[in-house]
Amino acid sequence: MADLALTGITKDYPGGVRALAALDLAVADGEFFALLGPSGCGKTTLLRTVAGLETASAGTVRIGGADVTRLPPGRRDVGMVFQDYALFPHMTVADNIAYPLRVRRAGREERHRAAEDVAGSLGLETLLARRPGELSGGQQQRVALARAMAARPKVFLLDEPLSNLDARLRLEARTFLKRLQNELAVTTVFVTHDQAEALAMADRMAVMEAGRIRQVGTPAEVFRRPANLFVASFIGSTPMNLLPGRVEGEQITVAGAVLPLPVSARGLVAAGEEVVFGVRPEYLEYSGKAADGAFAGRVAVVENLGGSSLVTLDAAGQAVHALVGEGREPEPGARGWAVPRPDRALLYRDGELVVDR
Amino acid sequence: MTPRDLLRRVAFAAFVALVLAFFALPLLWLASAPFDASPSITASVPDFTFRNFRALLDNPYAVASLRNSVLLAAGTALLVVALAAPAAYALSRVRVPGRDALLYLLLLLSSIITGTAAMVPIFLLAFELHLIDSRLGVILVLTGGLLPTAIFILKDFTDATPVSCEEAARVFGASPLQTLRHVVVPVVRPGLATVGVWTVAQVWGDFLMPFLLLRDPAKAPASVIMFTFYTEGGQPDLPLIATFSLLYSLPVVAMYLLVSRRYGFRFHGGTKR
């Protein structure tokens, strides 16, 4: 059981590429923490730096208070699950799981018992004699997890744990992983490029871009109040509406509509300021009747998402997306109005959220 | 089926049969001639006898030459595998500028080393190093000639094995030596076996280098000794040559069977990518 603290982590690759730029990050003991970002943002490099597979150019890594920056991976007490699982193809499942113990020169008896123990808790007991090549993707992933668990590490590191599973299995594995982490209560950091995965699984998450952390918070915080335009456009299955507007007293003009200022920004912006108005499609109330403080326009496209539909309104040349419940879908071409919830709408100035700190 | 189609199929079958016969005849000869009382250069139903084998055993150099072949082949194979494996591993894992160019250059030069073109310099070099008439000399020259290709083949094998396996071992505390022993060697073992078998087959069939560098017929390998099987009249001694050819080819066949059963030229079925 240990917390994880990173201070000033910088990673430069030869040739002047800066993968990580002075990152600070603290993960509490027992927390399920997600590193989220587009590919190439440095999230995997950060994870590998914690594991010791990469050495930071500057900064310190602390696990459970102890400085491990200069320690080799094997002495950091971390268990890692690799994106391709990295199972040893020539060993049976049992030997794979017990490998950390073999390195510690545990006896055959003890290794067997440990492998059976861990395999039992992950539903792998019938597969112990097989080789990784004879397992399905989901089973391979659980073997990789079991191997990491057998080492009884202080911290689990998971590199894109779900990306190699097919869509159906991914949902199952998501629930499974979250429950497992909850039961083990071991500090866990996982890397993902899928915002839905991070929102669903993590206790807290960090959103990264180009080697920097752009926001750290709980999934709810990150979803409701993205700290900047990057996070706002990255998080959410249906992208947030981000529309340029101009402040006019207690109101704001956006896409031909005059709307009340969002609650969070009241008193923080001056008249005449150019800002970006942000509201998620989920927080727009669509109506077929004219309403005050609403985006007005013609319905351009209706996309069926299953339980709801995504309606695209053409409001004064700007596309405004709104989520509409089942059975209330408008016809394309109809006139429509969409009212933003004032307590969920946000304002961004120079790319950053306008908020009372 | 139209008559035209039928004709085409018959013609095709006849052609295949002809090609097959062309390649099968020498093998047929190899199987029948050693047991023939008076073998000729044609394959025929033998007038069955074991006398030829008796004659072969009476030849002072025949059996010893097979032993020499085994020594040369095994020595070269060991040396090639032992040297090519670390080189291939390093070339596969470490980024060296101009790595591929280097490899192709070596590959190109290697065909010269054991080729006829370098015959004289190799002989002079061996002479200066006092390696004439020494098995070690032959082994060293052959190793030099085979190494680049061996490295090339093995590098391909190591390239195909994911680095993450080694990283996993490191994360769980394995030392570099343990990583090598537990993970790298077992995973590339089919590659090592391939290179070993390939080297043995190359050396087994090589004539020029041992012919050039070994003076003492007691040290000559089978490929060279076969060249000396003439009757007093200067005619090829066909009974001896046929029988020896059979003994000469059997070890290679046996090796292929053994190795493919033991290590299996199969892939373990890696992890998902």
C-alpha cells in the first residue's frame, strides 16, 4: 500500500524532443487513477517512467514516500500490465503467473500455490497448463493481471489495458477491472486514450496534451467543468458545443442568440469581451416551440444514438448539437430551439475556463 | 468437362510426372546403387548385396572422414550460433546509424570469403597464422563466411519478438542475465536451431575450404574424401561412391528430423498485438 508522488518529471529524448515537461502529479494510496490523452501526448512515457523502464531527465518519483527515481524497475515494487500483455509465449499460464516469484527464487511448491491462488481469484484455474497462444484476448489479459498481482506490488501500472479487446469484451473487462481494483485497494495508474474508459473507471484522472497535464480531477469534475478548451473538446462521447461569443452586460451573444451569462462566470467578465461559450449537448433542452434565451435554427441532421438522438441545429451559420430523448426527435428541416442549462454552461477566455477560484 | 479441358489436364499431369521423375531418379539411384553388386550410373533394381559396405569399411579414410565432417560441422555451428546470437540481439535492440547498410555490406562480402575468388588470400592468411592442416583453421574460415548470413537470419527472429516481454521480466525484477536465460533465449530458440541446422548443412556440403586448407587425408572431411574414390585404373569407384553417398547424406536427414521434432520449427503463437 503506497501513494505515488511525481515532482518536476521531465523527459527529453535525444534530438530535442521533449516528451514530458516538468510534470507534478500525486496519486493517493488505493486510488484508481487514469492518465488520459491523445496518442503521442506522453502518457505512456509517464507510466514507463514510473515503472523505471524510462529514466526521467529531471524530477523525482516517490512510491510510498521512498525516492525510487534511480532504482531499476525490479526494485520499485510495481506490477505492470503491458498493452500487448507481454506474456512469455514459451511458458504455461501457471509459469507466467508465478514468474515474479521465480525471479525471487521461491521454491516450486510456493510458486505453484501462489499461481493457483491468484488464478483462482481471476477465474483462470482451468487454464493453468495452457500456453498464452491458446488463450483468447480476454483470458490473456487476465493472465497478465494475475502475473502483476502475484508480485504483490505496491502500485499497479496498466498500459492501455482494454485496447486489445473487442468492443463487447471491453465493457465486461471494464467492470471487472474496477471491481478488482476496489477489492484489492492497491494504488493503480492506468493509461488510456479513450475518454469514456477513463470516465467510467477512474477515481481521479489527469488529462494530458503534448507532455503536459491540462487538468486533474474526478471524472465528474472533468466532465462538467473542463478547465480549458482542449479538455472540453477531448472529453465526452458527443463533443461539447464551443461557440465564439461576445459578452454584453449580463448577457452574451452567441450564434445569433442572446443568452444569460453562465452562472459560473457571472461577475468575472466585462462587457465587450470576446469569449467562447461552451455547453454539452446533454445540457441543452431542445424544443419545437419558440423559447427565450435559446439557440434558434433549422434542424440540419438527426443522428440516432440508440436511447437518444443527436440533433444538429443550424443556428446563424453555427452548428449547435443537442441531445434529444427517445420519441421526441424532430424532422430534419423543422425549426427548433435549444435552451442551455445556465448552471452547466461555461465560458472560456483565452482557452481557459472563466471560473471563481 | 470438355475434351479440351481433359486434354489440358492430361498434359499438365504428364508434365508434372516428368519433372518429378527428373528429381526422383538421383534419389532412386542413391537408394538402390549401394545395395547393387555391380552398380552403374543408372538406377535399376539391385542385385542385392551388402558387399559394398564391407568394402567401404575397409577403406582407411572413409569412416574417419565422416567423423571429421561431424567435428567441422559441429564446431562451426557452435561458433556461428554463439557469435551470431549476441550480435543479432544487439543489432536488433540497439539503434546504430547505418545498421542496415552495414548488414547488407557484410552479407555481400561473406559470399566472397568462402568463395573461389578469395581462395589464394585465404590460403596465404592461414599459412601465415600456421593454420594450414588444422581443423581449427577450417572452422574459423567457414565461421567467418557464414556469420553475416546467420546474423541476418537471427536478427529477423529477434526483431519479431516483442521487446515488451523483456521489459516485463525486468519489471518483475529479473537481472539482465535472467532475462536472457528465461525469456530471450527460449523465445528465439527456433531461430537458433534454424541457424544451427543451416550451418551444419553448409559445412557438411562444403568442399573447397577443407580441400584447400587440410593436407593430411586423415583430417579430411567426407566431402573431400569422396573425391579420392577412384579405382587403380583411374575410373570412378562406383560401388564405393554410391555406398559412401548414402552414408554421407543420412546424418543430415537424421539431423533435420531430430531437430524439427525436438525444437519444432513452429512459432509458439505469440501474444496479441
